[in-house]
Amino acid sequence: MLLLLCYKLKYPGKFFMIRGNHECSSISRIYGFHDEIKQKYNAKMFRTFTEVFNCLPFAAIVGNKIFCIHGGLSPELRSMTQIESIRRPCEIPDYGMLCDFLWADPSNEVVTWAESDRGVSYIFGKKVVERFMEKHDMDLVVRAHQVVAKGYEFFAKRRLVTVFSAPNYMNEFDNSGAVLAVDEDLLCSFQVLQGKAENLRGNVPESSKKQRQN
């Protein structure tokens, strides 16, 4: 995290970060970041990180055509001006557009919207992606948030892609990781980070896509 912040300081106009669901006080406390910072530094340092998290943007647009978020789309998103008008710093609410940006997932099990098995936000179908593209004149949605076996996985006729950069997630899954590169002509390519089979406990289960911690 500190390295990323250093890159942002050194290249403020070229290096950008967006907020994920772990970039909040409550999730950081549950999954170890709070304890690690408190052990190595102190509680004040954790509060400082939380203040930084609360300032991170929720979305980014590349070349006016690629929409980037951590989680997924939201039924409350009607105009990009809604994103531009988000007041930061802010906490992550339990529901609503900001929550959906961090927690929603695509799913082949629904056409439009349904409640998520995560217990927060929604799952959304291909029709939602199609309508979003048409309304906002986008070519691709890029998101993360779910373990996928090959490191990246397309959805809705390649209009949405999930990119998960951590191979062998938590040393429990046999997933590869991936990094998405976009050139000046908006041509996308992937660098795959192969997982190591000897460290694995089993294949990526379908249920891993529904775990709240990702």
C-alpha cells in the first residue's frame, strides 16, 4: 500500500487508484490489515490509512470508453455526473450506488438484478451491461472483486471483464492472476501470472465467487 502511495506522489498525473471493498475501516479490521498495522506501527497509523481510503475515488474512465470499478454496476447509476458529484472523504454505506460499486457481481443466473448471496448489494445480468454500454457509450467495463481461474474472465459478450491479479489467492485456490494493459488505441492485452500448483489445496470453487471477503 505504501508503495502505491509513493507511485501516486511521484507520478500524480499518470498513476491512479480506485477504491475497493477492503479499503474501509470495518473490512480492514476483519481481514487483518488493522492488526498488521497496529502490530508494526500503532493505532494512529491505521486511522491515517482509513482517512486515505475515504478519499479514494470509486471509479475511473479510460479513453472515454473503458469504465473501471472494483465491484460492479448499480441500479441507481443514471448519469456519470452522479459519480463526479460524490463528496469525499466518505465512508462506504451499507447500500446504494457507492456500495454497489464495491460489492456487486455479474452473474449468468439473472437477466437484470437480484439480491447477492454475499448479503450485500446485487448480482446483475448481461442485459444490465448491455443497457449501460448503450446509455453511456462505453466499450468495456473492467472490474475485479472475484477470484477467476485464469486471472481474467469475460462476461456479456466480452463487454465486461473481471481481472483478478492475485495468483493462488490466500494459498487456497489454484487461480492464476492477471494484469490488463491498455495501449493508446485502447487495445487490451493481458499478462497472466501463473499460479503454483504445489501450493494449492484445490481448484477454484464456484462458491469462491460469492465470498464476501473478495
